[in-house]
Amino acid sequence: MPHGHLERHRTGRIGWLRAAVLGANDGIVSTSSLVLGVAAAQATHTNVLVAGVAGLVAGAMSMAAGEYVSVHSQADTEKAELDRERAELKADDRGERRELTAIYVARGLDPSLARQVTDQLMAHDALGAHARDELGISDTLKARPIQAALASAGSFAVGAVLPLAVTAISPAAALIPVVGGTSLVFLALLGGVAARAGGAGVMKGAVRVTFWGALAMALTAGVGSLFGTTV
């Protein structure tokens, strides 16, 4: 007798993976850019470190708050839609069955089979069937505000610590090239790991993240150098 097996799909990682990658990427780019900008303005090594630590704290809190508000708005919308669907099921069960049957017919099922599928699924979990097949809401992709906020804040802090650690141990004279170079390496590794975890091309993911990080650092260093020489 053949044994069933549980397939593991990458879609289950989408929520936390997106928040974690975004947070770590922002942590590296924001902090390294801030450090390079302040260093290019001829600030002391101590002032550069203070600016970097302040950027870490502010950035982590900003990421947590922004992600929480954004994902919570999605969760509120999902809840409102589920409440509306629950009310419609109570008010017009027959109409809701026809609606779900039509969805299955549109996907390729024979009308009689579609009605059987509708009857069985609604007998098991009517709201769940409509949430999944009519509204596109599932447990896998369900909005989780707290999880997203914690993942974003934590990953931002982890990403920001990397260029900060390099800043702390680098000599002042070589601060800009050392922080800039190591930060690009960190970004390339992050892009590659994230792409691999999501099933995408590793090299493409690494190049994409590194390019935008390099652009951000170059622009910020340029601004710092401009103000440092004119003030």
C-alpha cells in the first residue's frame, strides 16, 4: 500500500522570509550608508560609531512599527472580508453554494462534480472553503502582524550589527573602504541566501541586492563628503 508524503513548499516561508530579508537588507544598507556618510564628513571615529548605533536603534523600531501597521492593515481587511462572508453564508446559503460551484466550474470541474465538491467542502468548513477559494485567504499566507514586526526589527538589528562591528575594529584612516567593501560582501551573501531559500537564482539575487546597496552607500558618502568640505 503506497504511503502518502507531506510536501514542503516554499510558499509557507513567504511571510517571514520577506520580512526577514527586507529587515536585514535595510539594516546593512542603512547603517553602512550612515557610517560612510558621517565618516566622509570628516567626523571622529567615536561620532561615527554613535551615529551608527543610533541608526540601528531608530531603524529597528521604524521597521517594526512600519511592518506591524502595514501587515495589521492587511489582517484587518482579511477579518472584515471573513465577517462579511460569514454573514452571507447565514443569509443566503444556497446562493453561496452556487457561487462556490461556479468558481470550481471555472477552474475546469464538471458542473455535477463541482456541486459535489461544494457540498462536501461546505459541510466540512463552509467559511474556510469560501475564504480559500473565493477570497484567496489561507493559513499559509495569512497576515501575521506581530510575527512580521518582530522578524523585521530583529533582522534589521542583525544586519546593522555587521557594518557596526566592522566600524568598531577598523582604523579611522581605512574606515570608508573597509566598511564599504565588507558591507557589499554582506549584501551579496544575504541576497544569495535569500534567493536560495526562496528557490530563485542565487547569483541574480546577490547581484540585485549588492547593486542597490552600493548605489545607496555611494550617494550617502557623496553627500557626507560634500557637506563635510563646505561646512
